[in-house]
Amino acid sequence: MTTEEKSYSKQFKIDAVNLVTDQKKEKQMKKNMGTVDRVIRIVLAIVVIVLYLTGNITGIAAIILGILALVFIVTSLIGFCPLYVPFKISTIGKSK
């Protein structure tokens, strides 16, 4: 077998790099949660944790609410809610 070395023009290489970087920029998660939204989610997550620790919620309800609390915490920390994307929702205030 022979090994062929392909040569590409400098412009082709530049265009390929630009295409890949543009695609990465488009796929990045843009923040779509405002401060009030994030605080409310954190407060709700803390309420669920307190209810669980005090024994007020148990069983399946505790598991489901615990998972929801975890999702609330993670989305609040990163400032991005994937459920907002298909509905084009953003709770970030508009700049003046």
C-alpha cells in the first residue's frame, strides 16, 4: 500500500478552521435565566431539601422532588435552562 499525502491550499485550511469554530460558537449554551428566576429555583430546591431532611416527603415523591431540586440547582448555577430553548424563553432582563 502506498500512502498518499494530500495537500490543501492555505485558504482551504483557514476556511475549514473558521467553519468549525463558527459551528462551536452556535452550539454553546447561551444564558437564558435571569437573576430572579435563578434565585427562585435555588429557594425551591432548598425547600425540597429541608422537607426531605425533616421527613415530610418520602418515597417516590422524595425521589422525584429530589431530582427536580438537583435540576433546579444545576440550571441555576449555569444560568441555562434547556426547556426554555424550544419555546424561545429568556428571563434575562433586556438592556436599556
